[in-house]
Amino acid sequence: MKFAASESTKPTASRLRRWSTSGWMTPTLLGIFGFGLILGSYEHTRGNLHKLRQTVATKTDEPVISSGPGGQDPVILTRHLEADDSEPEFLSATLLPGRGFNLWQLTAHIPGRGDVALLASPPVAEAASLLAGTGADANGSASTNFGGAFLAPWAGQMAGTPAPGPGVLQTQWQGQRLSFPASGLGSSLSVEGLLLDRGADDLKITPLTDGESAWATFHAGSFRGSWPGDTDMTIQVELTGHTVDLTVTARNIGTAAEPFGIGWHPRFAIPVGPRSEATLVIPSNSRLAPPDARSGLSSGALVPYNDSQPVFFRAGGTKLDHVSLDDSYVDLHAGVLADGPTAELRDPAAGYGIRVTPLGNNVKTFRVIAPAEKSWISIGPNMNVPNPMGREWNTPGSNGMVTLQPGDSVQWKVRLEIFSTQRGPNSASEQ
């Protein structure tokens, strides 16, 4: 049975048939297709297609969650290895903007050894769980256990008396009360500065001829009401093949004066050779009395040299052997051709060494910590001595702290240099 077409469909079918046989169908379709290409190209030049893709991605992707401590992702500076592969070279620097720009890891390529981690830290993926801000990490305490933590507005430990509030200590400076968190419940010592758990307020990364540089800005203010003044800080890390420059600048933008000290607490790894065979050079033969077993503080007195102590002032270096160290060296000396007083750590089995050189005259002490049972050593270039507000430093200027008047600034700068030990000793201390 056939059904007749309705009156309404007959004219439409007839028109379509006539158009398809007229020879205009193909040119028309090609014209529509070409117009679409032109329109797409025009929109692409204006960025609209990118915006469309971006909009679609934003609507469909899962929310991005930071993997770093303090809610900020790690920053990794990198550079390419030189072709000749004849000298040790820095390769990367991993920084934690959410934790005072802690230099979590520093890697280098060592000829014959490959890529080597130079700081005693676990993989950066574990940083968020280790630096969670709770328990043992309250107030950022755990930051000094890994990598290289920047210390401000003082470096090292500081003693205080109990203040109102749990775990809060206080001391006096020019008649003003300074408050700071204790290292633990019931402790009379601090957690080494107030920057350890602060997140960066701004971050910038720029390329260098032979590497990369990163700046982090911290609007620290009064450090949560603990400190006089109103402080802005920047930390810059510059990575190149043979040097890493660390620069910390603090500026008092407030109306009240404030005391200030800056330092660094790195944990350099001894990755290859036995710890006992690693050698150390410290550009001083003057050290403060070791911390008291009960108080944890030094008396501030200089310890006279005796034959039973290892001498790290030798230019060729002295083996760490099986000695534990927790000393602050003062009266630092610079070599004739050196940029400043230079400390060195050498791992002869690995064939490389690290130099630590303050590029300025305001670093007054190297704090050296090296437990005998650990394969790391801390060489901390600090502006101030331990417990800088203690009564043992009653001579003006003897504690290494500076007074920042409103508008004043202070800069701390240290250079790390990697070098080969295969060509024999060649330290800045010997020059």
C-alpha cells in the first residue's frame, strides 16, 4: 500500500530536489565550511578558543589541591648539565614557600657518581606530612630537622621565662617584652626564630644564564604580635652550575625599632663515604663554651684550645672521625683571596666538597652540629650568637643582633660552592 505525500511536504521535497540537481549544492557546502574555518582562525587569534578550552577544563577538572606544607606547592629550580661532565655541578634546588622557603633539597651531578642529594631530607612528597604544623611540628619546630631552614628574627636558640599562654616564653629588649614559642611543653628554649612556619605572600621565578632564581616575599609584620616593628622580608635563591647564592633581606616598615638577626640551619648529607672519613674546615679556632647539659645554653665564655680537641682550622681539613659536635665558632677569619670566612665539608669517597661563605661582614658565628651517629652535619652561618638576649652578652654589639630603626634594612648573604676533591686540596682557607 502506498501513501500519498501530504500537500505540505510536496513543495519542500521538490525544492530540495531542484537545488541538489542545480549544481549549487557543493559550492554552498564548501562555502559554509570555509566560513567556519575563517571564523575559528579569527577567534583563535583573539584567544577565545583557548578561553573556551580553559572554561571547559575548569568546569570538568577536579579542584587542584596543594601538595606542599603550609598549603603552597614546592618550587623546584633546575638547570642543564654541562656537556663535558668533568666537574661537580649543582642541578636543582627544591624550596618550600609554605614553610619559610626552607631549602628542602639541593642536588648535584658528581662525575662517576651521578645525581646526588646534598641535604639530609626525605623525598619532597613527604614534606606535607612531616611539616603538618601539629604535634612535634607546632610553630614549625620540625623545619630545622630537614633541608635548610632560614632563621629570623634571630638565629639559633633563645631562652625565656614563662609568659601567659601555653608554651609561650618571653624576654626583655630595651624595656620591651619579646615573646616566642617554646621548643616543647615545659621547655625554656625557643624554636629558632619565628619564620619557620610562615607562608610566602608573593613568589617570583626568573631564568638565569646558567640556571634559575626564585624570590619569596613575607609580610611578617610583628610576627603575630611577638616582635616590635613591622617587618617585610624577601628570600632569594639563585641556582647556577657551581654556586648557589642565598640572600635574606629584612626591612622595618613600622614606627618602632626592632632587634634582628638572620641565619640558616642546613643539614648537609655525607652521602657516599663513611662519616668518620669526611673532613671539615672551620675558619676559626675560637669557640664558645658548649651548651650546659641542664639549661641547653652556653655561658658565652670562649673555650681555650687544648690538645684533646679536634682542630678544624687546618686548611687541609680535619676528619670528623667519631666525634659529636655542637659548637658555635666566633672570631671568623677570611682567607687572603676569599670573599669571606669559608667553611668546607668534604666527602673524599664521593670526590666533592661544599664551601659555605658569608658574603658580608655581619655573619659572626658558624654553628656546627654533627652527631657522631648521623651521616649529616649542620654548618649554620648566623648573624647572632646563641641566646642573643642573655645577660652573658652585656657588651653592646657582642650578640650579633642589629637594631633596625623604622625604615632600616639588613641583608644576610651566603654562597654555597661545589668543588672537586680529586685534584687535591684547594680550599679558600688555604689561599
